[in-house]
Amino acid sequence: MNELAEELGRSPELFPYALELPTDSVAFIRVKRSEYEQASFLDARLLTPQTSQRALAWTQLGAAIEAAGLDERCGFIFHIGHVGSTLLSRLIGAHDAVFSLREPMILRTFAQLRDEQAQPRAWPDFSARVGFGLRLLSRTFETPQLAVIKATSFVSELAAELLARASMPKAVLMFVSPESYIATILGGPNSRQEAKLLAPGRLRRLHRRIGDAVWQLADLSEGEMLALAWACEMSALAQAADSSDGRVFRVDFDRFLADPAALLLSVLRHFDVAAAATEVRAILEGPDMRRYSKAPEHAYDAALRRDVMSQARAMNAAEIRRGLAWLDRAAVRFAPVRHAVALAQ
């Protein structure tokens, strides 16, 4: 076994940070175990002025992965955004049997390539490249661990393909009801701005899924735009569920907050982790339930979330009603939207 294969097989410290499309290579950086634990995003936010990158050509990398005998063995958290997926990733990662990875950029790029149908000509087999990426992301620091990848929300467009792979991965699908989602986004200026930026891509993706271009963003109110966002992301999860052969576990975040111990135990057991109720209680008594998961330096808990949601509902009741009415009409007309609504019930 050559030196690169030995290093790749030793630990996940050499991390596949980014796909370098112009050079048909993968950029690697070094990420320590503590950095994995702290990171909310395995993307450019990992980089510092001291970070050095090492590019490896796909041909060299593929040979090293094969020589190292890396397995494709991981689980996933797919979600619609702003539904507690980072919190859940941190909570399950607090168990010794789980190695949590949050939003690796390489997986986002794979999803964008599939979405844009812009695979480089040098890639004769997209699925094989995805497989190499998953084998790298499946590495853990401890032998008994399972790597569980919390994907970026739009990676759900690739979820059906990932769940249909021969490795038969399991996944958690995270969401909230349409009303709760619209109120959540309306409750924060940053989330509202993000939703506007993402709206054109979500409209395009939903149009592709229903097979018809029937809406214009300019004709939609903010509440209707957010209902469209929910329908887009949720219909991707519904499509993934159809490809999973029953290997998905649904988590409504509002229900999770109402009974976190039972649902966290169920999630761990879904991933074949022999967790005990005492372990789950210890995890929930830790700091994660009392801080904002994407920025742990800020305090945030279920009570504060309820206050924010109540205020958003009071201030935006008309827009929430418009959004829900739009969703009702869309569900009557289009099966993928009906399927999305059914999955959330």
C-alpha cells in the first residue's frame, strides 16, 4: 500500500474539502477531530490563513481509495432547512458510536453538478465519483463508529440517488409543517433574505419536478414564496423516501422538541446504534439543547424558539394564510406537492 493510501485509511484527518473541476482533482485539507466536532459547516468556513491545501487528481485518488480498501458506509440527515438538523447532528454525534459530519462542500458540489447537468466530460461515470466521495466521507476516527452526514438542504435533490446506492444507507428526513416553516422563516431577517436568494433555484427545481413552469416569483407574495420553498424541499424528501426501501426515519422538529428523549433514542436506533435511555438523557442534559447549533457561542433553546415563532405568527398572520392557501391549490393540481404534504402528516 502506498503512502497516500495508508494516510487515507488511517483516519478522516485528510479531508476532501472541495472538487476542483478545472483540473479534475480534489482539494484536501487537514481537519482534526476537535475541528470536526466544532464545525457547523465543512466548507470555506474551515479555512484560515494558515490552512494548506493539497490537490489530488481523480485518477491518483481513486487508485489510493481502492488500495486503502475504504468502504462506503454512512448515514445521512436530509432536511428542508431551518428545522433543527444541525442540532440533531450534534446530539447524535455526542454518542460514541456516531461520527457526525455537517454539510461537506464536496457533497454540495456533486448535487449542483447533477442539478445543472454539467458533469465534466472527463467524468464518464458520475456515480463512481460520488462513490469515491462517500467512501472518503465514511471514514471515522474509531473503528465501531458510523459516519452520519448532515447534508445541505438542496443536496436533497441528490438524496434519492444516494439512498438507491448498493451500500443501502439509512437516512433521517427532517421537516416541520408548512405553517411552522413559514412562521420560522418570517421570524428572522436573515432567514427571510436567504429565502429570497434561494427562491429562483427552488422555483426551477419545483417546476422540473412537476413537469411544468406554472409560477412566476414576481406574482407571489412572501408567504406564497415560502410555501413554494417548503414544497420544493419537501417534495425532494418525498422523492428520496420513495427510493429508500423503507430506510428512512421521519423527524418533525416540532414533535422532536416536544419529546426529545424518545425521538433521539429512535434516531440512534434507526442508525443501528445500541443506545441506552440513560445515554440519551446524558446527551440532552449537555449544552447542545441550550445553544444555537450553527453558532454555539449564542444561547438558544426551545422556549426562545417558541417566543420567536409566536411573534412571527402574530405579525405575519396574513402572509402565513396566503402561503398555506397557495400550497393547498398547488397540492390539488400537482402530485409531487400532494406527496410532499402527505409525507409531513
